[in-house]
Amino acid sequence: MDRELVLVGALALFCLRDARLIVSRPRLLFAFVPLLCLAAGACGVVAENLSAQGATELLDDSRLWIPALLLHAALGLRAARKYRRGGSADWLTVFPTPLTIVGLTLGTRAVLVFWDGVDGVTAGAGLGAAYGLLVALLVLALRGMRDGVAALRYSSLAHFSALLLVPSAAVLDTPLAAQPVHWERAALVLASIAALVTASFFWHRYRWK
């Protein structure tokens, strides 16, 4: 369960990223919706063919996490470069991240385990729709924050935060099957991310005054 808690934290981080980027440039919805639908369907197909052992092996496989780290670092640097140049968000900024895809895949697999008779694509689409609905609610709540530079700064921060979340999810040794939750260990990981986000927020706030 520790890994699942870390992945939930990652999903929340990138859900807010997507909402802020869409608020800064509403036309990104035309890219966000099809990309999310495609990713959710693909996650459903993968989850339907993933066993418990396969899921654990996938999470432990450096062939997954190393490219994920590199991709998050590249996206973080790209967003940082764009906001420093005063650029605006584009469709690549709302592309589903590696952690989002892993989270949706494992979430879909959990639905398939506990809900008999549901196929992977339907479960994946349902989770994708739930994620999209949460983004939409955040968009409504943040509709006054149309600062594109600030949205890109947050996007960059979210991706660099993933550099802590990815190895944390990879090294936690609790199996994917139901196990007691180590709240202290998971909370320590999520607290470090919260501290990083808070510190960066205040740093950027006072820097640009």
C-alpha cells in the first residue's frame, strides 16, 4: 500500500499541474481530453493483462523507472525554459506523465481485482474520467489564476518533485497485494514533496516581487 499512497500523491500533484495549465490557456483542453482518453484506454488494456506478480516486477524494474526519471527531468527543464522566456504552455505540457500512467494502470488493476465482470478498457476509461472530472473541478476553482508563467513554474516544480516520488515508489518493498500500510514511511515521502512545493512557492513569490 505504500507505493499506492505515493502514486496517489503523484496523481494529485499532476492533477493540479494540468488544471493550472488549462486555466492559463483554455485551448489546451483540445489536447488534454484526447490525450487523457488515449492514455486511460491504454492503461486499461495493460492492467487487464497484468498479474499481481507482473505488477510488482514492473514497479521494481529499473527499465521503467530510469526512463521515467529522465522524462520527468526533461519535461521539468523544458517548462523552466519556457517560463524563463515568457512562453506559453503547449500540448506537450499536458501530456500524461509517466507517474500518471503508472498510477492509472495500477488503479485500473485494483478496480479489476475488486469488481468482477468489468473489462480493462471500461475500468481505465472510468478512472480517466474521474481524473478528468477532478481536473475540471480544479479548473473552476482556479479560474482566476490565468498567469501562464506561474503555471509553467508549477509544472516545472511538479516534474522535479517527481524525481523524489519515482525512486520512492520504486524502492518501497511492500508487495502490491494487500498489506498493512506503513503510514510513517509514506507520510515522510509525501511530506518531503509538500515541503519542496511550499518552499518553491514562497521562493518564486518573493523573487518576483
